[in-house]
Amino acid sequence: MSQSPISLSSVNLDNCDQEPIHIPGFIQPHGVLLAFDAKGVLTHASRDARNLLGSLPPLGSMPSASELGGGDALALAFEGMCRDAADEEEVPPVALELEIGEAPGEPTHDVVLHAFDGRVIIEYERRAPGQDALASFALLAHRGMGRLRGRRDIGPMLEEAVRTVREITGFDRVMAYRFHHDDSGEVVAETVVPELDPYLHRRFPAADIPAQARRLYIINTLRLIADVGDAQVPIEALPGDATPLDLSHAVLRSVSPIHIEYLKNIGVAASMSVSIVVGGRLWGLIACHHRTPHRVPFAIRMACDVLSQMVSSSVQTALERAHAARRSAAADLRTRLVDVVLQSEDAAREVGALGSEMQQVIAHDALLFAHSGKQTMQGELGPPAARALLKWIDEQPDDLLSSWRRDELPEPLRRELDPFCGVLALRFDRMGHGALVFLRAEQTHTVTWSGPLAKAVRVGPLGTRLTPGGSFAEWRQEVAGTAVPWDEADLSIARQMLDELGRATAARAGEMERARARLLAVLGHDLRDPLQTISMAARILEQGNASARVGQRIAASTGRMGRLITQVLDMSRLHGGLGLGLQIADHDLAALVHSLVDDAKMAHPDLSIELRLAPSLLVPIDADRIAQVVGNLISNARHHGQPGEPIALALEEGSDGHAVLVVSNFSEPIPPEVVKVLFEPLKAGSMGNSRNPNGLGLGLYIAAEIVKGHQGRIHYGYDDAGRVSFTVELPLARPSDASRPGEAAG
């Protein structure tokens, strides 16, 4: 009695993932199969076994060594396999080259014995004519393996592997196929005859290789289908033996009819696959296709199997090396991010400059960093989407958020974020609305089916699903609305990054709190003098002894108080994320600077300023805020310059579409450690300086923020003539901007 055949009537696409392909009840016709229990009783035989072993006794008997057809070598191997099968669930295969059913001479069959689940299976595979000259194949295999040893990176390694396999097997197409997170796969290396279309970089859905097939690819790492058109040979079973014969480890196991139709639909008449198993998981395949039936000798297949084991080991080593490099890069990135948060005057801008490092550590399609009202965006993420995303993050109870499905996001956010649906958000500062967000696009936007398949595709009785095009169309439906998930490595790195950023933010907040306390103390001290002056002037006015100088002192004192209060308010706005509320309009910067210099000379008649101004420069600015910048730079030059030496002030049009303003004075250079924090509100390096005893510098800090708000630049320099200089660069008005109205910028 034979086992029931697997047919299209009993297996279809609705249940193919449950198809029992490990117990098909059939074998391929280029060999015969015998199965025994652990005592050596014959329980199964393929229907044509007696054509090879004419003296084979009936099922239920115990064949002698001569009846097995292989002489002493096979008898010894069989006895040992039966003995081991009684004690172990699985016994590794033993391969023999034997003369069977022929006159003595060269081996005619490759015989493979293995034991599994209490059964011993012997497979006899006939050698095709001309397959006895294997020395050249062995040489090619050895040479290919030698080349493989020199490859460290996965890509070149797989390219070398497919070249070697094609050299020694003669297949029309050999591909290296790598599986992704969702078990869909991609052809990542290929060598193919010119007549066939390349499959390189094409993606195939996970459903093309069901779970039970993946299991068999791990158990039995090499699989040959010599002729998809062959009639499969049934296996006869001992009456009363109801346990199906498990052929998971068999080399002759027949092929699923669904897989046969798939191969026929893409014009493949023979195929071979060699598994790449990494860490006990099916990482990839070396897949071979041929347009006509193609028998590959057993010895050559074993060479390919050894080669795949080398590839598996090398891939695992390369992956471990890549993971170590990624962990190291993540540690370096965390250090740099902490430095940015702790020390940078513009954290958003500097985080934006870390784009390539960010991509190496956590792969993403877009990036958003926000803190204290400032943002940087990379990728196709617009401001409205960024605002909606940050609002949603602020509303969540957790500080680490991860999602890779669009339906996990609220409806309004889904529309704004399209095409992104994968979100990994690190909220490291609740008060300052600080967040670092990685985004991934929907897979249907990131995966493309490359190239037409019409030439190679035929549609069989099960329809287009069993063609690459139809298979891919179904896969697109399955993955719509999903991104590549954040794996455990991504989440682990994100958690560490969140912890570090949180600690850095807390440290920064503590530093700023100390700065604010010190600022209030300084403010109280600095306001005391003008208040006393005003109080004394008021008493003089009461006594009727007022003079013009009393009025001047009142004006100077109130002006000083006003500047101090304005600076404090500006700093509060900046740190509260409110911005400076710039009102931009086109102004003649040359005229504005000239007016400010006149005011400074009037206030300080002994002040000498060497002026070199362009006749006119039209610049889009907030005139009051730029006046604040210029006034601060002139005041700094007056306070810190050498007494009696003039201040130089120059304004010209630069070569890159900017107005360039330079204010310089003779002075000692600023120490390097102070230059690093020159535009920070708290300058620890200035402590003890008689001209800045409290280490505070709100003027330069606010000036820098005003310039940046105008999309400009400000920087410090020192020249060979002994001059300290501050240079401000502001974008000039474009011709199309000349008549535009004023606009608000925050």
C-alpha cells in the first residue's frame, strides 16, 4: 500500500502553509528509497525499488546484506545506523559510492543512509552517464572556497558564492536570496546567462516560502529538483503501518505540486537550493534555476553544501562584526549628543549635522529633533507634519514611543505623516518639549518590483498568485500601512540614548537654574546703582537744586535699567521657546549703522570710531533687533578695547549674497576656553575677570540669537594686528523681495 499522494485537489493556496510537505509519500524518479524500523524490518519501499534491487524481500521482512545490493560497506553502515536509531532521535547521514546492479567497475550509485524518529532510510541515487569525472569539479569548488575565505563583507562574499556554485553546477541562474525581518526575501547577488532577465534586487513575499518549507530548509540544507516535469514515484508502506514516513532529511523527497506549478510558471525546469543558516535561523538561500532538466551529481551537491556552510559561518561572523561596530557607533553617537545638549548654543542645528551617524545607528527615512522651540528636520517631513507629530508626542504618557503600523496612530496624524507610518520617538525633556524622532516610510513606498516579468511568467491553473508578479501584488496588499518594524537592537539603542539625553538635559537644566539664580543676584546688584542714582536725583529735585546734569543722570540710569530688564526678558523668551518675535522688513543697513554710530558718539564724545560703510545695502531685517546687535558690539568694543585706541566698523556686500558687518578693537585675544562658550549666557571661564566678575554675557548671547533668527551668522576673530573682531553676516534682499510686506518670525 502506498501513502496518499499530495495533489492540487487536496492542497490549494488557501491551505498551502499547512501542506505536509515533509510526508509527501512520493520521491523523485532518479533514485529509489527504502525505510526500516530500528530493528531492521523493511516498512517502506518506493514502487520501483525492485527494478534496482531485484532480490529485495517483501515489506515486513529483514533483508540480508546481499539483498540491499551494496555488499559489506552498506551492511556495516546499515547495522550501525539501526543501532544508533534505537538510541537517538536523529542520526547524521552517511554517504557511500557503490556499484549496484551492474558489472564491477566505476560506482553507479550514491547511497545515503540516515535515521530520524526511529526510522532508518536508505536512498539510492543513480549517477547519470558521464558523472564519474568529478576531479575538475572538486578543483573548482576548492578554488571557489579559497576565494570565499578572503571576503569579509557580506555583499562580495555572496557574489563570490553564486559565481562558484554556477561554475561547478552549470545552472543557468544562481542567486543569493536574503530574508528580511518579515521573512520576505530579496535577491542580493546573481549570475545568469545573457538570455534570461536578471532578478537582482527583486523582492519576494514571505508567503512564497511557507513556514513548513523554511523548517525543511534548516533541517535539510540542500534540495535538488532535477526535473519539474518528472512523474513522482509513490512509496509503498507496510500494511498496518499508519505512521506517515517523514522524509524531512531525505535527498529524494518529492516536490509540492504548488511549488512545481510556481516553477513552471516562471519557466524553470530544474532547481536547486542551498540554505544559509545563521544562528539556527534561515538567513538566506543560494537558489539555482535551469531552463531544462538538470541532474547535479551528489558529490558536487555536497561540495555546494560545504560551501554554503562556509558562507553561513562567514555571514554570522560579518553580522557579529557589524553589530559590534553598530554598538560602538551608538556609544560614540550618545557621547556626541550629550555634548551637544550640554554645550551647544544651537542643539537643533548640530544634531542635524549628525545625520549620517544617526543613519548608521538607527536606520530611518526621516528625522526630527526639537528642543526649546527650535527644530531640525531631515527627509521629506514638512513643518505641519512635524508640529502634529510633536503635539501627539507631548500628549503621550511614555517617553519612549515606538510604532510601525499606521493604524496605531491617530487619524489626523496618519494623514499628516504620510508616507511615514513607523515612529520611534524619544522624549528626553518634557518641560522643554525636547524630542528626537526617527521615522520610517510605508514599505510599499520603500520596496519596488524592479523590471517587467512578462517574458518569464506563465499562469497555471492556480492563477496569477503563483507568478512573481501576482505574488508581489498580494504582498503589497499585506504590507500596506506598515513600515519596517523597529527591532530589539533599535529599541535597546533608543532606550540607552533616551537615558543619556535625559541625564544631559537634567544637568543642563541644573546649570541653567544656577545661571538664572546668579543672573537674578547680578541683576539685583546692577539695578541697585541706577536706582540709588534716581533716588538721589529725586531728593535733589525735591530741594529745588536740580540742574541739567541731574536729568542726564536720571536718563542714563533708566536706560541702563531698561537694557538689563530687556536682556533678562529676551533670555526668558528664548529659553521658554517663544522666540524673539522678529518683524522682518527691508531696510537700508548702511543708514541704520550710520545712525547708531552717531548715537554712540553723542553719548560718548571721547569715543573714536573709524567708519567704512557701503553707500547703501538693502537687507530684510527687524531694524530694532539689529540695532540691539550693533549697539551691543560697539559697547563691548568700548568696554574691552585698549583705552585711547579707536574702534573700527566696516560694512560691505560680501561675495556670497550677504551683508558683512565687522566691529573690531585693539585688545588681548579672548582665551580659547572662553571662545567655546562666547555666545552662551553663562561663561564660567570669565569668572574672576574684573570686567565681567559674574561670568555672565547676555548681550552676546542675545545678539547671536537675533542674528540666527535672521538666518545669518556671527563669529569671533583675532588678527595679526592685535585686533579682536566680531563679524555679522546677514542675507541681502532678493530682487523679488523688494516690495514684500513685513512678516513675523519667531
